[in-house]
Amino acid sequence: MIQCAEAIIEFKDGLVFKRRIRKRYRIKEIDERIRKERTRSEAKLISEARRRGIPTPIIFDIFDYTLVMERIEGDLVREVITPRISEQIGELVGKLHRNGIIHGDLTTSNLILGSDNILYLIDFGLSFFDSSIEAMGVDVHVFFQSLKATCKSWKELKESFIKGYTRSLPDAPQVLTRVSEIEQRGRYVARKK
Ligand SMILES: Nc1ncnc2c1ncn2[C@@H]1O[C@H](COP(=O)(O)OP(=O)(O)OP(=O)(O)O)[C@@H](O)[C@H]1O
Ligand SMILES: [Mg+2]
């Protein structure tokens, strides 16, 4: 069992049960609505991505605040990332963006390198449909932040990601320009504090 910020993850019979837990600081009715909505929306986005050829877990069931899905056997990308894998992630995220899907929480813990050597995206709780340069830019920015936070060789990994992303998405140059602007905004805010 894994307890995360928003959910409890349980593994049983090759399946994953992801149950969204109550947040005490939210009014009960609102809390229930949010949890139901996020569960439903996560199931929808995981399935939509899969339909478009992006490897994600198969969704088997959904009830109340619980998602039942296929367990992906493999390693968290955080533990095994190399420049080659980062380039593949770039290609995968490019494909996701080409299909108008924003992941919303692109971190190295939300990608699994399967035992079948296929890269899987998981955790679509914050995902949504959007094809704007800004939304794609924020997605890529979040991924770069996660590289910085978890990998010593983040600069090299960032370059590899860019290689794959650019190959896979025609709009990549505009998105990457926006990512630099978002980084600048971040610095400005940090200085002002
Ligand atoms: N389908 C799956 N197959 C294998 N492992 C999974 C699967 N879904 C979730 N996990 C494991 O459970 C962890 C947490 O799942 P997930 O990221 O979906 O939940 P979360 O509540 O959003 O987590 P966090 O609070 O860390 O963002 C993942 O990092 C992964 O290790
Ligand atoms: Mg997660």
C-alpha cells in the first residue's frame, strides 16, 4: 500500500486500486464532488490517451472514489532514467501534446519503464484537453523541474528530452521558447520575494 497526497494505492492480483481520500479541510459535500470528479476525469483521460496510442494502464473499473487499473510491471523512471530514456520521454510527451492532452503532473514518478521496455504514463488526476502553447509549455516546465529535483545530470537529460520532443511535435520550438519565458517568470517571482 502506498499513501500519497491525494490517494491510497493498493496492489492486488495484478491490479492497482487508486482510492482518493477525504481532505478534512474541504466541506464534506464539496470534497465528495471533487473526489468523484477527479476519479472520473482521470479514468477518461487515461483511456483517451491509450486510444491515441500513448501507453497507459488499462482501466478496468471505476466506483465512487476508486479507480481499478492494470498494474504496470517495471521501474519508476525516477530510478532508472538515462539520456536515451529521457529522449523517449520527449517523444512520448510530444505525442501526448500532438493529441491535445496535457498531463498536468509530468514528473519522473509518474512514468514507468515497463518490463516490456515500453514507457508508460500514469497519474492523470490533473490532466485535461488543451492545445495551447502555454499549457504545453507549463507541462514541459514541470518535467524539467522534476529532472532538476531528482537527477544530478539534469542538464544532459533536459537536452535529450528536447531532442525527442522536437522530433515528435511540430510546435516544439514555440513551446520551448515559452518554457524559457516561464523559467524567467519563475526567477522574477523568486527575486521579488
Ligand atoms: N498502474 C500502475 N502500475 C504500477 N504502479 C502504479 C500504477 N499506478 C500507480 N502506481 C504507483 O503508485 C504511485 C502513486 O500513484 P499515482 O502517481 O497515480 O498517485 P498520486 O496520488 O497522484 O501520487 P502522488 O501524490 O505521488 O502524485 C506511483 O508513483 C507508482 O509507483
Ligand atoms: Mg504520482
